[in-house]
Amino acid sequence: MFNAGRYHYTIREQESTTNLDPDLSGDIIERGIMLLADFETSQYLQHEINVIYTVHEPI
């Protein structure tokens, strides 16, 4: 279903909600490498996090 492997990614600044052309986008803000494991051999079960929301309202 998924192509397991090593992927390089780039995240760019974007003002347009429809532009998909990297040459017309803004600066690069992040570059990285992602490892996608084969989901049938993965030992991952679940991930739980506690999220605390803080609301700041003007006085």
C-alpha cells in the first residue's frame, strides 16, 4: 500500500492556497529526511499525548 523507504522533504513558505510550483513559492523553512517503515513489519501500537490548552484573553 505504501512505499516504505527513505524520503527527503522540503517545506517552503507559502502565501497561495493553490500554488503547487516550488519555483513560485517563498523561502525554504525546513528540510529533512523521513524514514517510512513497512506497516506490516512495524511494531508501533499507539501514541498517546496529554495536551494542555491555555487561553489568553485581553483584560
